[in-house]
Amino acid sequence: MFRRALILLVFMTTWYGVVAQSISEQTKRREEIEREIAFLDRQLAANKSKQLASTKELNFIQRKISNRKRLLAQIESEIRTIDALSVRKAKEIDLLNSDLSNLKKRYSHLVYNAYKHRDKTVWILYVLASDNLEQGYRRWSYLKSYSQALKTSAKAIKERSTRLRDEVSRLSNMRMESLKMQRRREQEYKSLAQEEKRARDIISQLSKKEREFRGQLTEKRREMERLNREIERILAEAAKEKKSSDYKEAEADRALSDKFENNKGRLPWPVKEGVIIEQFGQHYHPVFKNIKLPFNNGVNISTTLNAQAISVFDGVVKQILVMPGYNQCVLVQHGNYYTFYTKIDKVIVKSGDAVKTGQPLGTLAEAEGNSVLHFQLWSGTTKQNPEHWISR
């Protein structure tokens, strides 16, 4: 019985370690979502001076709603994990109680027998009354082991009692943490309801301005098409240059391309902190669902006012250009890969410069209280989704 209980305790302790690690990972994911929500709050606060509802504010709110739902799912997961762990911990405490009870019974029996034969003379006579030396040695060994058994049992009781007290304390903490997370869940649901109401209010206000937005969209489409044509032209020329490059240059490009590719999903962000407000690909207008937006060859990242655009990898500045609606733009070559950074107000590099990972390229322009970086990533002449490349 004692051995079975011990095996169960070892198993449950191991399981507790695995689950504790799971809780730690869940907490880390939750904190990442919370940081992004806090950043969005700061971005919204920077736009409050404008007073008027805008698609930018709507993008922020909708991103917050998405994060809030992710946060609630994460909190639910943590509550389930903590509650499951609490159930296991309660069972472990029951086992420890049972184990401790058995140890105490055994110890009481040993103490009772020791008390009955407490006269040392009796013990000595018991040994001396042996028929031979071998029997005397066995009796002496028994008396010695009996004494050791008393000490071992006392030590085991003390250890189990200490562990039981610690486990009861842990269980209490788990239950408190579960209640704390449940209260947090209620607060998040209230925040979500408020944000969804604000989103509906903005949509209601913006829905009255369809003609104005259609005009803005037409101009935005022209600007984006000009930008995309220029990028495609530059990359097509770069591809021709590569065909005529010598063997040594081609090898260097291939080596850098391999390093770049090996970092897929781990590239640093092109800004110190930010949140993606417009994703890669084809999307519809957030208010006018029948209006298809221009295909986004990259991502739009909202960041702090006048933040710096940062190179995501070692490379060479291929070209710097100025485009309507996108301010100054920097194209960086990384072997056969290219990254493109736009909406820069002050560029601090020049064409031909070698740049390192994390090196600033310039200061972003102001955009309604903060700054937005339009960032693209290409493999040769094939556009890539930057979210698949930068770290999460």
C-alpha cells in the first residue's frame, strides 16, 4: 500500500511539473496579448485629439476586439488548466494524508513495543541468552534495526507532514488564482462589450460618408498601384543584373539568401514596437463590405510617433525613392530577398550602404498622432506575406 502511494505521488509530482510549465507558457502568451492591447490603447489615445471617427480608429478598435477575444480564450484555457491541476492536487493531498496516517500507525506500534521493553537490562539479557554467537548477533542486529526503524519512521512522518502542509498551501493558492482569473474574465467581457459598441458606433458614423471614402479609395488605389509598379520594375531590373553577375557575387548572394531563409519566422520587427493594422493580401473595406480594397503587397504597422524603421536583416541598401502617399522609401537587398520600408520622413542611409540587422534606416512620418510603416518582403520578384517571416 505504502509503495503504491509513493509511486502515485511521484507520478503526480511529475505531472504537476509538466502542467506548471504549461501554465507558464499560457501566461507568457496572455502577457503578449495584453502588451499588444496596451499598445493599441496608447495608439488610440494619441488619435483622440482628432475627435472624429476614422477608419484608422476602427482598425485599432477591431484589432483590440480580436485581441480581446484571444485574451478571453487564453484566460479560459488558464482557468481550465488551474482547475484541473487543483483537482489533481486535492487527490495528491488525500494520498499524502492516507500515507501519513499509515506512517503514524506504524510509528505508534513501534513506540508501543519499545515502551513495553524499555528496560535495557531485558534487552541485554535477551542477547546474552542466545544459544550461540550467530543467534546473539542476529538478536543484536534486530534490536539495532528496531531503533533505526523508529528514527526512520519519525523522519518520514516529519517529511510527509511538511510536504502535506506545502501542498495544502499550493492548493489554496491555485484556488485563489482560479478565482482571480474568473474575476479577470468578467472584466474582459465587459471591456469587449464596450469595444464592440464603440466599433458599431464608428461604423454607423462612417457609413454616412460612403461617397467621401470612395473618392479617398480611388486616390489610395492610384498611389498603391504606382508604388507596386515601381517596386516590380526595380526588382525586375535587379533580377536581370543577377543573371549577368559573376560567380563570386552569385555565391555571396546565395549564402546571404540561405541565412535569410533560415530565419523565417524569427526575423525582428521592422519597428521597435507596433501592431499590424492592415494585413497582407486582398481585403474588403471595414465599413463598406461591397468595396474591395487594393491588394496589399505587405503589411501596415502602426507604431509610436516618429519611430525608426529598422532593417530586419543584414543587407545592402539597393535604392531610395520618393513616392506620392508613401513619403521616402528604402529598398534593402538580402541576397535574393528584398525588404521594402515606406512612409519614412527622414532617411539616414544612402544607396549602396551595407546595413546590419536592427540598424535604423530612418524616422517615420507623422500620421494622425502616431506613425505607420508600410513594409513589404519579396523573394526575387515574388511577394511574400511578412507575417510569415517576422517573429510573433
